[in-house]
Amino acid sequence: MPINWFPGHMNKARRELKKRAGNSDAVLEVLDARLPASSRNPLLDKICGHLPRVSVLTKPDLADEQVTSSWVEALSSERRVVLPLQATQPNAAKILIKTFRQLVPSRGRPGFPVRVMIVGVPNVGKSTLFNALVGRKKALVGDKPAVTRGTQQIDVEGGLSLVDTPGVLWPKFTDELVAYRLAASGAIRDAVIDPHDVAEFALRFLHERYPESLMRRYTLKALSNEPRDTLEQICRRRGCLAKGGEPDWTKGGELVLRELRAGYIGRVSLETPADWEQTGAEPVDEEGERPEEEDDIDEDAQSGEHSPQEP
């Protein structure tokens, strides 16, 4: 069943992207290294496809290193540079400034900066990367999707002029796998898809691809082919129990997702290039755009990064 999640502020953001693309020289596309294809917004190809692009794979420390290498090879082209990059690493800004000046050699000098538009779906680390480039906290940052709500522009020492834009998700997911991968990574709010369902999806995936990491994290002696059975074991081992000693499925599911997103289960990639070739999805036609609505962002999304401590 298709999953719809396209708040009114994202409708506005898409129109803003179209306007900004006309005045940009290049695009900085921010993707999650754990799911580079699912965290891409294909609508951006229509809007910015004519511009040279740098695709940064953020959170590479959480992704399977071998799978990330295969994604770099699959996504790279003559006009597209792909960089696995930790947004907070000291030399991230220098690497990106140098790359953009090479991609757009006609600009990048005083009075003629390379005009770069930063794009990406929610919660991939876009604002953190923006802050690293400008050298100070200018954008809101948080561990919940839909924190950046407006467009920001600032000149950066080194010859760049950056435009940060709100994260824009697909208006409609026609492939459930894409939606579940995004939900497992935290790009879609837990209120949209039941965390219990997403956790069972994640456990099934981990059972297939990373069984040893799953068993080690939760000290499981054996894995069941049924993710619900695995979740029950985890609930009992971690004390996620309801009255009468029954598993608290919601609490257990939230625990699994929290630890997966934080990297406690290990370095996990949620898709490979081969997976995407088999299950790639397309966005709804642009004419199916929903009318503007009131913003429905979580008001408790706070600025500032949250680094959970391992339990």
C-alpha cells in the first residue's frame, strides 16, 4: 500500500527549490550512507539535474564499509562526485570547497562565488554539514526529522555561497521497502509508521544480512525466522515488559530502532546497489501534488545534536 507523508511545508519547500535552482551553479546533495538510494529524492533530478553535483554520504561510520564503497562506484559520474564524509570531521569543509571549485572552475573567486544549493531529505545530517561549512551554528540541528523549516543563505570563506533548504521527502512512497528503510533510519517520524512494524522490518533485515551483529548485541543464542519471536526475546532480555510479564512490543520496538540508529548493533547498510536495481521506486507524478496545509512538524523538535550514550 502506498504511504503518503507530504506536509504542507514540504510543498512550499519544493517550490522554493525550483526557484533557487535557477540561481545556483552546483548542488550539494546530502544522502544517508546507510541508504543512499532510498534517501535520495528523485524529484530533485527534475529540478537540479542540469547542475553539477556533489553527493555526500553522511554517517559513514554507521554504514557497512564495503557496501558504501559499492555505492560510491555506482553513483559516481563525470558531473557527479560522491564522497563518504563525516560532517563533523575537521577537514570536511576544505574537501567540499576544493571539490566545488574544481567542478565549477569559472567561479570561486572574489565577487563570483560558486553558488551551491544544499538539498536532502530530513534527518540525513544536512544542517550539520551546513554548519561545518560556515564554521558556526547557523542552522538548526536535531535528531528528529523536519527541523530545518526555512531557507538560509550565507557566504563561506573559500569562494562558496551556500543556500540551505528544508528537507523534502517524496510526496508518496509507491514502494513499501523504501518507506520502511527511511523509517528505520529515522527520516520518517515514528508517528507515521508504527515503530513496532518498523522494528520487525529491521529485525528481519538484520537476521538476513547481519545475524552475528544482532545476536551479539542482544546476547541471543539463536535467531528465529519470525522477527516477532526475536523481538520477544529482546523484550525479555532488556526488561521491556508489560503487566503480567508480557512483552511490551512498542517499548521493545523503540529500543531496537534507537540502537540501530545509534550504531550500537554495528555498522549496518540498509540497502545495496543491487537491492535498488530490483526494488527502485518512483515518486508520484508532480500533478498529484497535494494542496498546501498547515505545518505539522513536531513542536518539541529542539535544536542541538543529541548523541545517545550506549546503555
